[in-house]
Amino acid sequence: MNSVPIATACTVYHRFYQSASLQVYEPHLVAMSAIYLAGKVEEQHLRTRDIINVCHRYLNPQSEPLELDSRFWDLRDSVVQCELLILRVLNFQVSFQHPHKYLLHYLVSLQNLLNRHAWRRTPIAKTAWALLRDSYHGSLCLRHPPQHIAVAVLYLAVESYGVEVPGDSGAGKLWWQVGWSFHCCRYIGWNSVVPLLPGLISSPTKLVTAAISSRNPISVRDQP
């Protein structure tokens, strides 16, 4: 699956359990149904058989794919019925705005601020995308606007590698408070970014862990 359908599936899953109980509804079944539904919403259709076999193999690494017997068809019916339950619980509101398009815009602007040496030397874009993906392990996507999440993951990626980005010293603004004059983005203040950082750091990616352990500050003034 592409990044956006995965994000939709995670958002559907987290929103469902805002209203439902983990003790009542089996999380693995809900996860399969959320993936199946997300594929429809984002027009990346997946066969229920593929979803069931992949999930079964993940939970039972040594097992063979399920045979097309009564057990398989019962599980398939459960996935479809659970999908209908999710739709009713969410009031059929399963279309979401994700941070991905905002992060893409911000990365382009950041690349224009940095010299080529600083940009090529550090995998800022790769780290930011990895952090965004990992943020969906929790419920950040439900508690913060997508623009703020995009800025937060980019800020953390930049800080992880110690990259210095110029801001507007005359106006007393940092780099992520200026230059983001896209029609899709409002002014983003520090108070919007700070609450997201603990949630992002709580499950750091290998990229960020490695970057912090071998941090080597890079200035925008560095020359190739």
C-alpha cells in the first residue's frame, strides 16, 4: 500500500477505538477491516484474500496461507461485517486530510533554504517521512491538524541532524515560522509544534536514533 492509504487505515483504526472498546472488538479484525476500507477510500483496492493472508502470516509466521475452506470464508465475512460496523461508528466520515501533502511542500521550501551540500549530506527528507509514518502508531493524527504534524516531524528531523536553517532574525521568527506562505497553510506558532514532539519522540525511528547518537551540526553556510 502507498503512504496515504496506510495513513487512512491507521486513522480509521484510531478513530474507531475512540468510541469502541479494545475488550469488546478484536483489534486484529478491526485492523484488517480498516485496511480493506482504506483501500476503497483511497482507490487502491485490495483483495480481502490478500489482506487476510498477510495478516494471518504476520500473526503466525511459521504457518502456511489459509486454505479456501469454511474458516477462511467465515473470516472474510467477519472482515466485511466489521467494515460496515466501522462505517456506522464513524458516521461514514472516512475521508481525511493527511500531513503528507503539507510535508512535501515544506520539504521543497526547506531545500531552497539550504545549500546543496547541507541537503545532500543529511537525509532530512527520508527521516521526516519515517517520523510521519511512525506518528500513526499513536493518535497524534486525531489530536492535531495535519499542517502542525508536518511541521513537527520536519522540525524534529532537522534538529536530529543539527542542521542550522536561517530564519527571520529581524522579525524574531524561526525558520519554520517563515517561508511557509502556501495557500494551504496558516501561520504556525511554537505552541502548535511543542505538544507534538513528545508523541513523536516516544517511538523514535532508527534513523533519528542514529542521527542523535552521531550528531554533527551542519550550517547552511557550509560550502560544498
